[in-house]
Amino acid sequence: MYAIDLTKSQVENLIEFFEVNFIRSVREDDGIDNMAYIVDMCHIYTKLKNAKEKSDGKN
């Protein structure tokens, strides 16, 4: 397991990327053919959302 520190804006920007661009990116890249990659990226998105909620005091 790796641990990294991200600023609030970095977390927010990554969340925005996932919400706005990730699905389109997967659709347009015919080289993405691994379901494990999609699952990993979804877990990253979930962790980012949880970290933001915790930081915002919603958890």
C-alpha cells in the first residue's frame, strides 16, 4: 500500500476529472480492455470522494 498527501484542490480536481472525463476517456481509448483497470479507477474515485467528505466534515 502507498500513502500520498494531496492538497484539497488536487483532490477536487481529480474528482472532477473522474466525474467529467473518465467515462469518455474509457470509451474513446480502444486500448483499455482490462476490467481490473476500471475497477481500480472506481476505487480511487471512491477513496477521493470519501477523503473530501471527511475533510469537509461530512463524515
